[in-house]
Amino acid sequence: MSVFDGLKFRRVYSPIHNLDPRIKFIYVCAIFVIAIMFGELLPLIILFTFQIPFVLLAGVKREWIRSMRGAAFLATIIFLTNFVFAYLGARGIGQSLENAVAMTLRFIVLIESFSIFFLTTSPDHLGLALEQTHVPYEFTFAFTTAVRFVPVLAEEAQTIMDAQKARGLELERGNFLKRIRNYIPILIPLIVSAIRRSLELAEAMESRAWGATKKRTNLYVLKMHKGDFILIAITIGILAVAIYIRLYLPIPSINQLLANIN
Amino acid sequence: MIEVEDVYFTYPNGIEALKGISLTIKNGEFVAIMGQNGAGKTTLVKHFNGLLKPTKGKVSIDGVETTKVSVATLARKVGFVFQNPDHQLFSETVEDEIAFALKNFGFKETVIKKRVSWALNLLGLTKYRKTSPFMLSGGERKRVALASVLAWDPKILILDEPTIGQDYQQKEKLRQFILQLKAQRKTIIIVTHDVEFVAECNPRVILMREGKIVADGEASKILTTPEVLNQAFIVPPQIAQIFFQLSDLGFPRNIIDIYEAREILLKAIRRKTM
Amino acid sequence: MAVIQTRNLTYMYPTATKPAIRDVSIKIEKGEFVLITGPSGCGKTTLCRCFNGLIPHFYQGEINGEITVAGLNILEHPTSELAKHVGLVFQNPENQLFALSVEKDVAFGLENLGYPREKMQKRVDWALNLTGIYELRERAPHELSGGQQQRVAIASVLAMQPEIMVLDEPTSFLDPLTAKKIFEVIYELNNTLGITVVLVEHRLDLTAQYSNHIIIMNQGKVVLDGEPREILSSKETRLIGVGIPKATRLYQILKEDDGVKLGKKIPLSSEEMTKLLREVIKT
């Protein structure tokens, strides 16, 4: 019911959502490595465009655009510093510009692939993946429980704020120190309630046979499907092509291409 | 006086919680806002002290529109006791907890002292003055929360779900207390789905469903109209149920009070046996 | 056969100065629907925690007396083992669901017990169907309404097929109509599957009609224990300040104070009271 709504994962079904998170993660890492391999603009543009079909297929265009917009500020800074330094390093404007755009795009590609991963992987899927890559269950349980309770606590913080405002608390009043102190009446109830909650949670877990056997089973099992194999093939394919290009082919800069056309 | 004119409210996440609410609550009235969870009851009362501002329409308290003043200013007039006392208790002692709002409102030290003692006494908490609120039982914590609001003597008092988790005796005490405040001409608004409690208090009832008001009137009328109650997903009080079931024998259908029920039934039974 | 039996059970929480329950001796038979009630702080919740060994295994503290549940001495068996026999449902549904899908939450206990997957899925579906939430199985529990959440909580202990279900004020956050439906689900489990139900409640107007055994506690002690109609119409109950159903109270007033000759069967619901009234008014 508040600004914290964005933290809730929306359950959607799409070919991308259904992919095995482990494979998706490998794919993201591969894109990461390739982006680091190339400093030239042309391959980075290709890499950037290459991932757009994934976004469309997953149907998360709006969320994706929002996360890209979130990265815009950092991207601008990266662009400006790169441009200024290249220019000061006595390169021509055209080349400096191209270099700065390339560095910015490299950053954007990284953000792009990670946001696709997180936008299309449900927390329970991720927990399951952790579990099946033999991460101890206690750890994955803590992870999924945290994901589950963050929105609840956020909502609770909102209620507590309302309750204290109703008793005349004005959060934005006073100097810096006073403002920090204004948050004490909100933090204490929040902490007390979180402790109480965790006790109740522990009680409920105990009552449902937590720790009954060492060999815990799982209702869901991650299985590789056709899509996962396709994604593996794509990943290996682009990685191979990228390495080949890096090693054996010269990459023209956009400036050169433009010059050739003329 | 609370005036609500054609108020709509939509949460940032797009949920339309209020869809065209209009009502007036006069000074000294005792009102119960009822309806299923999610009907918009709490959203509505949060408009009365400005915690929420209408997306469309307007809410005024004693003629002042809530958008024109701060929550703190409105709170002086409109006391709001939240459902869960644990959402507000944070002080080291009960005394400090009650003084918190008074300090926020800038009362003088001597006045604060007086008010705190008064509120402690009013709710039978004097012996816990120096106790940590966290050491108290659930019912006692609820009373501390109530005292911390009553301390500044607001004209209008809103109680959100005051009977949840309370046992019969605690409810009975609360009822007595509300009646006492009513006698002092305070405006009291309770948000609740406790039909039996409302039947015993007999306030004006405002029935909500999906962000709209579906009925507004005396408890004995609203709580005995099955068509309306069904709409708001409310089970009628037991006494009312008995009288619906007996209505084919010519009994009135608007009975919720057990002693009134007794009188009517006695008359009917005596008539038969004589 | 008694499924729960205690003898002089006394327990004190680790930081407390006086016992939360004292000399509790009760006997609950298989298949009963037991209602435990009493003023706040009377020890109801503490007693519930003893039934599956949360007390003393989780809470520590000092316990005296005897208690056997489903033939097991709780002092000698951990909660994880008792959980197979006793399912505990708590007051706040929000804090007893922790998975990210309903199905997974219902499976939690079975996963802990190491059930094979196919068997587990069958059990989960069975529990979801009985509680009427099969179509919600893929939803996230925190997106559900309070009533639906409480059904998930019931399903999640039901999946372990316990002989006994203990529910500690399961509907106090719910509105009456939703609460009524939850009580109907609980009654069905008792009636059709023969599960012994122990229900802690203040709302007797909605629950008394289902029970066939009632225990009233006050200040850590059992003060009344027996047949609901007898107990709810007794003077002691009223003096303790238990919220007697209005139908029962009306019967009491008419019969005792006004001397009206009403039928013998003490009513627990409005229907039962109406029937009695019809008898005297029509004849």
C-alpha cells in the first residue's frame, strides 16, 4: 500500500520466467564477460540490441525501462568523465565521443542483463536454485523468508509512522540531529515487532517439524527444459563468436565506418 | 463536526479504497463504522485526522479542510488510537509514553505532569506509572495506548478495532468507558466488525462495502436488516437472528438488546399461558 | 481413549515469578471438539504450547506434573516428532506462513519430514482441497486475505495428517463472516475425519454450537471442565466473565429470573433458542 510496492515480485509467466535460474545466471555472466572484452562501440551496440528480444519475450518492458531510467544518472556520470578525460588526453572530439559512448553502453549492457535476470526470476525460484546447488537449506530459507517479510515490514513501518504522526510527531521538524532523533519512536516499535514476529515464526516452524530429519525433501525440483538447452546453446554460441572476433577480426570504429561511406 | 463530501481515495498502487463517500458526523455523536476487512473503514477514518488526503472531494473538521493544515494540528482535535498498541509504544516508562504527544504539542511541563496523572488515573494505570510498557499484558498495553491519546483531551476520538483480541470483561470495561466519554459530549468513532459489541453499545452505524457506504442509521435498524447486512458480509447479532426467525409469529424484527428481547418475549409468553 | 491427558501440570516461563498454569489436570478424548476459554492471561495459550512440546523444548522454563499427547510423553519427544501428531495453528496468520507460494507453505512440514515428492504432492493437494483453497495454490501467501491465509495455515498442519489439531484464537483478526466460515472448515475436519479439535476462543457465539467439551480457565487454573450446555449456563461461568452466547444468556434470564418453562436443552445458537421459544409460544 505504499512506495515499497516495487519490492514485491509480480508473478508472471513467460518463456523467460520459466527458464532455469541457474542457466539464466550463466547467461548473464557470459554477457558480462563479453561486455568487458570489448571496448569498441560497434560490438557493444550489437550486444545491447541482442538482449532486447529477451525483454519483449518476458513481457517486462515497463519494469525494464524503469530500471534503465534508474541507471540513467550513473550512466551520465560515466559518459561525462570518460568524455572529458579522453578529450583532455588530446584525442579528437569524434573519437572521444565514441569512446565515452562505448564505456557508457558497456555499463548499460551490464545493468540491462542483470535487470533481466532479476525481473524474470521469482525469489522462490532463486531460493530453489540455491538449494539445488547445495547451498545449506538454512541459508536459502533465510533468503526466501527475508524476501517474504521485507514488504510486510515496510508496510508495518508505514503504519507505525501514521500512529506516531497521529500523536503529533513531526518527522521533518528541527535540525539534522533532531530529525534523526525523530525516528526513534518509529524504529523502536519496528524492532520490537520484528523480534516478536521472528519468535512467532520460529514457533510456527517448530510446530511444522522443522529439523525432523537431515534428509529434507522438496516439493519443487528444478528440471531443465527445452528452453534451457536453447539458452545454453545461445550462450556458448555468442561466447565463441565473441572470442573469435576478439582474437582474429579487427573491429572498425563508427568514425571509420562513417568515413568509408563518405 | 466532521464533513465528508464525495470523497474518493486511490492508493499509490492503484487500489481504489474509497469511491464517493459523503457523510456528516456531528459533535457528541457516537458512530460505529462497520464492514468487512478491506471495505475501506480504516482508510476512511485516516482521512479524519489528515493522515490521508482525498484524491477527489473534501474532508473538513469543524469547517477547516484537512488539506489546509498539518496532521499535527488536526491531531489536537482528532485523537486516533490504532488497532495494535505495539505500533506506537516505544518509551521506557508508561508515564513517558503518555507524555510523548503532550511534548509534541508543546504543552508546558506543569500541564504535562497534571495531564499524565489524570490520564493514568482515568484508565487505572497509576500503579504502572514507572513500568516499561513492554512488560505489560496485551490488554494493559491497549489501555496505555488509549491513555496516551486521551491525555491531550481531543474533541473527537477514533478507535480502530478496539475489541480485537479482547476478552469479554475487557470489552465490557471499554464499553463503559466509551459511554462515559459520550456523556462528556465527546465525538466517538469506532471502526469495528464486532457485531455483538455494537449491538450492546447501540451507536449510529455506518456500513461500508468496497469503498462505499451501503447503510447509515441506528444500530437497531441497520443490524436488523438482513438484506443490508448480507451486502456488507456481516452476521447479525444473535438476538436479532432469533427475532428474524420468529418474525412469522408477528414479532418485531428490529430487536438487538437482550433486555428488550426479554420484555417482548415475556409479554408474548404470558399472553399465551393466561 | 484419551488423546491428551495431563495430571497436575504446572509450568513457569524462564523469566516469570509465578507459574502461567497451575495444577492442570484434563482429559481430552479422541474425536472431541474441545473449546478452551477464559479471560486474557488465564493460561490458555500456555496450555496449547504444551500440547506439541513447544513447552518445554522451545520455551525452556520449569515444568512439573505429567502430560501425554497421542500416547507420547512430551518431555521425552521433540516438537518435530510431536508435530506429526499435533498440528498447531496460531492467532496471526501472517507470522506462520513463510514460503513464497501457498503450495510450498503447505508442503513445508512434509519437506521437513523427508516425504518423497509424489506422495507429498498428493498430500498437499488433499489438504488444499479440504480447506477449499486448491485454486490458490500458486499464489503468494502474503497477497491473500486474512481468511484465506488462515486456511493456508490450517492446510499446512493438516497436510501432516495429525490426530489432533490445536487452534489458538485462529480468527481474532478476521471479520465475523470469514471467521464463521473458518469454524465451519474446522468443524468439518472434526466431523468427517474424526480429528480431535482443541480450539481456544473468546467468540463463543460462533463456536459453542460445535463443541462437545468445554474447559474454562482462570488465573492459570482449570475452573470448569465438562459438557458445554451445562457449563455455559452455569453461574460460575458468568461470574468469571466469559462471553456467553446471547442465545444462552436469554434462555438463562427467561428461565431463571422470570420462571418461564422453557425446554430442557440449553441453547447454544440462535436456531436452538428459536426452537425452544416456538414451543412455548405456539402451544
